[in-house]
Amino acid sequence: MKRLEIIVQSEVSRDVVRAVRRAGASGVTLIESLGQGGGERPEIGGKQIEFNSTDVIITMVNDSQLDSVVKAVMDTAHTGEKGDGKIFVTNVEESYDISTKEKSSEVI
């Protein structure tokens, strides 16, 4: 099982969530946030913007779904400009369902 942490600009996050769900993820968590990448801060109205509006989307997928979910994110969020976002993938060794107290490597 894989955990994906997807960081994208807020303007595209809802589209990314829909694409991730269509690609097979059974559920997502969306966290609205502010972020600051390594690039220069843009100026809007003569004021330099310190943080960009970003969203973090977290989802769990089976190993077999990873490629299709990553492709869905890339196809949806890619604009060709620096700062489109990032995808971090980590292995999940086991998980627990709090309501059923079930422990499993496949509980999503």
C-alpha cells in the first residue's frame, strides 16, 4: 500500500481530487494551506507575496493503482510552469481502522 501526499496550487486542487478518485483512490483528505517553494516570490500590486495558496491532498492506494493515480495528478495539475506542485510517495506497512479495531496491510 502507498501513501501519496500531493501538494498543488489551490486553483487546481478540486480537479486533482476528482482525477485521483476517478483513477481508483477510494478516499482523500484535502488540507488547505499556505506554502513557499524555493523560487522567487511574485509581486502582486507592488507587494511581494510571501506565501502561495496551496493544498495538500493525502490518499492511500494499492501498489497496483500507484501509476494510474500519479498519471492522473500529473495530467490534471501540470501547467508547464515551475511551481505546479509535488507528489511524495511512501510505503505503508500496516494500517488500523479505529472503528473496527482491525489491523491490516490492506485497510484503506
